[in-house]
Amino acid sequence: MTCGLLRLRPRNSRSLAPLLAVLIALAGYFAIFLVTKDDLEWLFATALDRLYMHLWPALVLALFLLLRRPEDWAIASSPAKAKKAR
């Protein structure tokens, strides 16, 4: 996983795959809640905190992967201004 995070990527490509993975996992959990025979009130009371703990790190990682890097926000100085400063 670390190798995938450290790979160089083009500046303009922002992949939605990590966010899509979180949404698919959330949809899977929702489907399990729909087909279960247990009492939903009890199920939400016991399982919802654990689901947040499963999805929160993945969601934070997905959001940081989608955010721009600080280098993308930096204003590049033009070569003409750099020559005048010398």
C-alpha cells in the first residue's frame, strides 16, 4: 500500500477510486443492515460505532488523496522576474 501512496502522479489527475471504495463499503454495510433479522435498534446501538471506526481512516485517507498538494497552490515565479532579481 505504501508503494501506491508514494508513486508520482500527474498534477491534474485526481482519482476518485479511494472515495469510491469507501462508498462501496458503506453500501455493503447498509445492505447487511437491510437483510438482517436482528432488531435494528439493537444492531445500530452495537455496530454503528464499530462501522465508524472502520470507515473513518479510509475516508480521511481518500479525502487527503483527493486534496491538492501545497505545491499545486504555490505561485510559480516567472523566469523574467527571476532574472531581474539577479
